[in-house]
Amino acid sequence: MTLPSKMGTLPEDIDRDVAGATSVLVQRANEIRQENITWPSYLQSRMISQEDYDIIVTVELPGEAKENLLANNKYNVAKTFINLLSHISKDHTIQYILTLIDDILSEDKSRVSIFQVYSKKNKESMWSPFLSLLTRPDAFIVNMTARIVAKLACWSREPMQGSDLSYYLTWLKDQLRAPPPHSDQSLALQLQSNSGLLVRSFNSNNEYLRSVGRCLQMMLRVEEYRDAFYQLDGVVTIIQVLGSGKHNFQIQYQLTFCLWVMSFSQRIAEKMNKYGVVPTLADILNESVKEKVTRITLAVFRNLIEKPEDSSVARENCIQMVQCKVLKQLEILAQRKFEDEDITSDIEFLNEKLQNSIQDLSSFEEYCSEVKSGRMEWSPVHKSEKFWRENCARLNEKNYELLKILINLLETSKDPLVLSVTCHDIGEYTRHYSRGKRVLEQLGGKQWVMQHLTHDDPNVRYEALLAVQKLMVHNWEYLGKQLQKETRKTDTVQTRA
């Protein structure tokens, strides 16, 4: 599965697949196209000029006059659109203008030059008139504007840059986590009751996310935009949304698609798994019943092995996939028949790589992968005296990386099993590492162990109590050693005397 072959038609088809055609916003746009804006009344009330009137009534009707105007009078067309967006406040009319602009661009993507010509001649930002609309309360206006900006940014010869790019990508990122506006919910209800286009209820948040997801799918095709989105913690946000488990398969597909595109960057692919990409996608792979979700998830996993230049990163990703039960899922998938050859190829590739990774897997590598996945369970290493005696100090490597992860799990996890195992491991660390108690206190871990003494789950309370006892025993042992040293010093002085 290569980037060019799978994505060559994405911009043109972004809203023309089955999912796009049935989205609420696309259906609303279809309704808006059928409505009549009384431009003569705007002209008579002097809200628009004669020139703007002549252009808008020409552009909204198909035919040779429209084609000639768009091809030969780009500056004035853009000026008219900008004037109308700037001086008209009525939501309904703004919706119509934006739909008209979107249609013009969709018919011929080279028409993005209309706005380029205007901005260059006036020495103004091409983006400002549209980005300012992203603060409007109307959900349709906001989403249609976002789609237009994505098309301008992806189809223009002059890429979006600087503060404009940061603002737009931050807006998209924030929308992934934002609850749906009330107007978005009312839009759905209105469509259900008035248009007859929808015969079932839907989650308006998913519909809103779908529009945002489509913009991201377009934007992240461009390498500069991928890098900028990554720098804005875009991967973190996507994983948080996917990990919430609150969204349907279409959102899962779109956001996993975004991760796939980003994983083609070697630099990004080498860092992705520190954000929990493998555990999150492993859950999706295990639960997915849709072939396209399975396909794109496997493709991400393949890139996480193929793209990193650092072989140790690729190996660590393999081990974590094994830890997250991906190998078992591959065995199940291998029994199914898929029409898409990419799926079969990816299953075979991943199976071979994961099998090879466990041939010489050390117990510490296994433990390290388990901790980093956050999926703590009672695997044999946790109860192995030999393991802790030989490896306790390795939790200090890379500036206490593993120990900090364990402490973070105590702070953030809601899973009683994870908390129980983590409390146990921290207790074993302090029991076997001479400076363990002091290090744990410096990193703030002791307070979290103590806090779980009153946890609702009895197993968590039990393991937390054992960990505290190990801390206290370690403290008494330390005091005992200090006392012995002082006693020896005293005896030596007395002997000399």
C-alpha cells in the first residue's frame, strides 16, 4: 500500500463516496442549492454593488457565461465573493455563498487561482476572509468554510504557511475533541423533520467529526502539513479520540487513515508509538467488523515496522504489537478471505515480523513493552524474584523512563488490574533497588501508592498495602544498616582509647 497509489484521487472524491454523500452537511448543501437568494433586494437596498450583483447572478447559473467569467475575470469574481462574505451577516445567505464557492472549486480544482490572483494583487492573505468565519456559531457555515480552506490549501500552488496554517490545524485539532454545537444538533433534527432525507437518528457529534476528519484527510496528504500537525500534538489528539471508544467505524477509519498518512514520514513513524498508537489500534483491530477499518489499521502497523530507520524502534513496535495481542488477531484474520490483496499481503508481512521478534525476546524486553503499552497484567515476570533482582536497576534507564510510566499509570489508570500490578511492581522495585525508596519519593510515586490504600477495589488496596510495607521494611533496613555503621565507629573509637 503506497501513498501515491491509494491517495491519488482523494481530493476530487473527498465528499463523493458513499459516506460523504450520506453525511448531513452534504445533504444540507443539496437543499441550499435549491433555494433562491433574492439578490435584487440586496441590490435595491444598496447592500451590494451593481458589479457584485452582475457577477453573482452570472456565477450561480450554469452555462457558458459562467465559464467565461470564471476563466477570464478571476480577480473580480474573488472580489465579489470576499465582499459578500464580509458585508452580509445573514447566516442563510452566507451558507449559500459558501456552497457556491465549494461547488466552483469542486468542478475544477484549478479555480483556486481565482483567490490567489486576488490576494496577490491586493497583497492580502488568501486565508483571512475564510479563517474569520470559523468563529461563527452556525455549524454548517463553520464546516463548509473548513472544507473550502482544505481545498484551497491542498490544490493551490502556494501552500498555506505560518500563523494561518497553525491556526487552521489547531482549529481542526480542537474540533476533534469539542462537543457538537447546539446548532449542529438542531440542523440534524431539522433535516429529519423537514427534508425527509434522514429516517433515523444519528450522533451529531460523529457527523461533525466526519467533516473535520475529511479536512484532515486532505491536509495530511501534504508533507509540510503533516509535519505541522505533528508539531501541534495532532497524533496525541487523534489517539485520545480513538481511545475514547465513543465513535462509529467511519470516524475510526478516517482518523486511522490520518495516522497512516502521517506514518509515511520516517521521523514521525519513529516517534508515534510513544503516544500509545499500537495499543489503541490493537483494540480497534480486535473489535472491527468493517474491512476498510481492518485494512487501514494493518497498513499503519506495517509502516511502524517498515518506515523507522532505527531498527531498535521497529523491533520495539513489533514487541508491543505482540504484547497487545496483534499476533493472535492476525491468526484469526488469516482464516478469512479478503478481496483486497493489500490486506492479505499486510497480514503475511506482519505475521512474519512479529514471529521473528519473539524468537529472541528477553524477559526485560517483554516487561518493557508491557509497561509502555499501559496494559499491565499478571504475566510471569512480575512474580519472578530472579527478574527483579537482575533488572530492578534498569527501571532507572533513560532518566527513569519506565518508573515514570509506572507512576503515571498509578495516577491516570482506572483499571483495577493495571493498578494492582503497578503497585506490586513499584513495591518490588523499592525492595530490590537500594535507593528505590528515595527515587520513588523524588518522582512523586510514594503519594500515589499511599492514595490507593483506600481504593474501591480490594485487590488494588491489597497490592498498595504490600507496596507500602515494602517501603517501610526498606526504610527499617536502611536505618538498621546506619545503626550498625554507627556502632562499629563507636567500638573503634573505644578500642583506640
